[in-house]
Amino acid sequence: MKKYLLVVQGEGRGHMTQAMTLYDLLIEQGNTVCAVILGSSGKRDTPEFFHKKIKAPIFNLVSPNFVSDKKNKSINIGKSVIHNLLKLKTFKSSLDKIDTIVKEHQPDVIINFFDLLMGLYYRFYKPTTKMVCIAHQYIYYHPDFEFPKGYFFDKLAIKFYTKLTSKGSSKNLALSFYKVYTHHDEVVVVPPLLRKEIFELPTNPQDYFLVYLVNNGYYEDLIQWHKENSDVKIHCFTDSPEKLMELFPYSNSNLMLHAINDKLFLEKMSASIGLASTAGFESVCEAMYLGKPVLLVPIEGHFEQFCNSRDAAKAGAGIYDNSFNLSNLINYTKDKVYDNSHFRNWVGTAKEKIYSEITNI
């Protein structure tokens, strides 16, 4: 039995839910999770469900992140670089705190869910503790992964950033929509790490669609679409719904806005017709497992999400678009026979495969 320290990139919901699932798995097997480090920009509220599920000290540290435009829709790469360069002293302070936490808790293994701070920590502080990196992004290491054609510099940049997060790693686990049969020394491809609650949900659809907005600036677009399609019922989850309702007053009982809530979100997903979402990884996997077709809308300027949208469509998740035009999702779901049996079988092997890889380093 070992002592683990979890480090989580906390800007998106996906890495946090993966960490929660692994936390449960480690505890079930008799291990100890001594602490969790949550790296974020400090601009998003940490979901309440994360604090409720993790029964270990949680340290919130400022970590490098992207900068969005004023409407919180697109990613501005230039401003992101400048913003992070100006915060180098803050990041140095975060690295010092990590060093203090590691020395105080002395974990046997550190597990990093794609936070850049840990790659920097291993590069500059050179700890001897073994580290395992887990994220969908490590699939970029594998030669069988198909990037969208073109985008040469975007591809170089995302592979470089991904490499930085895993500096010093003993093993990289790539969460994938599908099996990859070719062995590769730099990465082990494993199934998505879904929460146990997902396996207990019924999947009988009702009469509404589900929308998940990581960047709440897209809510304005959703309102514009709904004004022309007001008979369509939608449950939308996003950050700071009260502020959005003040910024964009729109009253229609068929468009229901919710703060991010893990239990309610899964309940609504299980009974939805389909999901429209920015093109992350975790929510798409949950929808695929529940047999819900997905409309994927990559955040503008976010090459990682652009790749995700194409990769998920290839895996049979649904369709992609440049906007939250739910008409396309509605048309896609009509008379659609959604076969997710291969994906469910793949997910069913996740815990055994991932735990085996973590414990054999």
C-alpha cells in the first residue's frame, strides 16, 4: 500500500472528476491520498462537489493558464503568453509551496492530471519521487493519433506544452475514446476514467437537450438560437449563472440555467436526448457511455479542443460545429440508432488497467 499525492489542472471539470474517480479507486485498494494540489488561474470557483468528495487536504495554487477574450469565448494565445510571463514570480511561489508540500507529506507516488506546475517542478527542483501523468492529452505522444491535417505550428505547440507537463514522469497514461493496439514506449493508452455514478444511471430520454459551457461567453449565442427555437427544452450548465442572467436577460421556461453541479448534471444527461458542449473530454465520454449523441463546439483558438472534436466524431460520439447551432444536433438525433457497446466495454476495463499501470512503475 502506498501514499499518493494528486496534482490536478483545475480549469476544466474533466481533470477534477478524473482525479475524484482515481481517489476513490486508490482508497478502495487500501492506499492513502495524503493531499491534493489544485492548480488554476484563480478566476474560476472550485466546484463544491470536489471539496465534498476529496477527504484529504486540498491546496489551491496559481498555475499557468490560457487567457480568454472579453466575452469569455475564444482563447487569445498572445495575451496568454504575456499574462503568464508577467506572473512568473507567482508561479515561483507556487513551485516553492509544492516543494514544501512534497517534503512535508513525503508521498511514494505523485499523480499529475495535466498541470504544468508539476512538469516545471520536476524540471527545476528535481525531486526523486516517482510521478505518473494521466490525461487525454498524452494521446498526442502516440504515433497512431491522427491530428487534423495542416496546423503545423499548432501541432508543435500543443505537443511541446504536453511534454512540459510530464517532465520527469515515470509513466504517461493517455485516456482515449478508443483502443489503440500499437505499443509505444512513451505512452500507455487506457480507457476513460469515469465516475462510478455514471454506471448507476438509467438512460431513458425525456424531451430536452443538455448544454455544458466551459466558457460561459457562449451563453449569448445559445440565447440567440433559442429565441428562434423557443419550443426546444434545454438544461444548460455553466459557471456563474446568476451573472449571466443579469448580463443577458432572457425569460423562457424552456431554457433552464444551472450552476455546475456534478450530481444534477449527470441526472440531466442520463435523461436528455443529446448533449451540446465545448469540446472537452470527460463530458463527451460520459455522454457516449450513456448513449447520448454530442454536438462538439471547440472553443475558438483552442487547438486541443479542435483536435478533440475531430477525434470524438471519429470515435462515434456525434458531430462538430463552430457554433451552438442545436438544429444540427436535433437533426442528427432524429431516427439515430446509437451503438455505444464497444465504448462501454472499453470503459469497463478502465479501473483494472489504470490501477495496474499506476502500481507497476
